[in-house]
Amino acid sequence: MAEKIEVIKAAFGAAEEAELSELIRIYEQDTRSGVAALVKRAKKRLADYEKELERTEQMKAYEKKYADYRYICGIDEVGRGPLAGPVVAGAVILPKDCPILYLNDSKQLSEKKREELYEVIMQEAVAVGIGCIGPERIDEINILQATYEAMREAIGKLSVKPDILLNDAVTIPEVAIPQVPIIKGDAKSISIAAASIVAKVTRDRMMVDYDSVLPGYGFASNKGYGAAVHIEALKKYGPSPIHRRTFIKNFV
């Protein structure tokens, strides 16, 4: 007697990607349309998984190049452009042969995917450091210097000292550790991508919290960037305590 389709559907639904090949082999000859549809979806899922494995492997090129270094640290920042809120840097040391998939430039990921990956990174990483420089300091020393300061702070908060830094585009002053600046590094290195995700999720959560105590500017949705609603509120209410005065001179 043939297995019920509900049972087969549950088996496919519960299977990890690595288990799909065997299920496809078992049920590929089943002529029922419902089972055929399950097999077709499984093949698509398996193809997507294999494509992601290949993409992630390509993103390990720099980690492989510098594999002789024990602790490779990815560095990235988020929040250089907003009118309000801090600039946040992430520093992440991933384990060798890191198994995490879907790491990418945080801007290329959905909010849901970033949140999921943030939790995985925090659990799997050898070490994570976060640096945060607020609006007053940004106004005092300018955004570029504040970004460097956030990056140095993130490195300083790592529980182990990195042997080499893979940076998204920049070379950080006043850091003695060897550095490799990589243009568009958050899309070319899993370490930088992980740092990008950690920094983005951290800052986004901060801006949502600010929105609850500084309502009216739409910080939860615009994250401090210059959206039309934000600029309109700025003109109406004036600057909040977290606005960067040097960024809003044209609006206030």
C-alpha cells in the first residue's frame, strides 16, 4: 500500500537540504501528481541550496588566502549617511571552515534574514565586537574619524586579538594589526559580511528604541536616514537629541 501523500509531505518538510537527494531518489518514480509536485519543489530547493553553497565558497576566497593567520577578523560599519543616530561598527572573527550560509552585504538581505543571521553569527562566531559612536562625537570629529573610532572600539571589544583585519574598503588609522582593505568587501568576504550584519542589526534595533522615546521622526522605519517624512518632521519639530547637527544645517 502506497504511503499517504500527507506522510511524504511531512518527510520533505522536515528534511534538511542535505537529506533531499535521498528523498528525491525514493519518491521520484511515484506517479501521483501530489508526490510529483513535492519532488519538483524539493529539486528546486536542492538546486538553490547547491547554488548557495557555491556562492558562499566563493565568498571565502580572502579567508582562504589568509588562512595561515589564526584569527581573521572582518570589519564593517553602518550609519555613515543618516541625519540622526550613531555610527556602528562590527568586528567578527568566524571559525575556520565556517558553516554559515547566506552571509552577504547586509543591504542585500531582508530584515528578517538579517535578524536570523545575527543570531547565528552571535552563536557561532569565535568573537564579536561592536563599536558605537554617537551624534555629538560625530559632530565633534567628523563622520569619517568617528567611523574609524567605532571600528577601533569594535576591535578592542573582541575577546581574542585578531591576527589580521579584512576591512570593507578602508584602512583604519592607529591600528597595528595587519589590514586588508577590500572594495565592496561585504559582498566578497564572509567575515566582512558577518560584521556588516551585526552592525546593521545592532544599529537598527537602537533606532527602533529611539523611536519609542523620540516619536514623530519615524526613526523605527527610516533609521535616521533622510526620508521625506523625517525631513518634514525635522522642519516641524526641530532637531532631537540624537540628530547630527553638522548633517542637518540645510533643514533647520
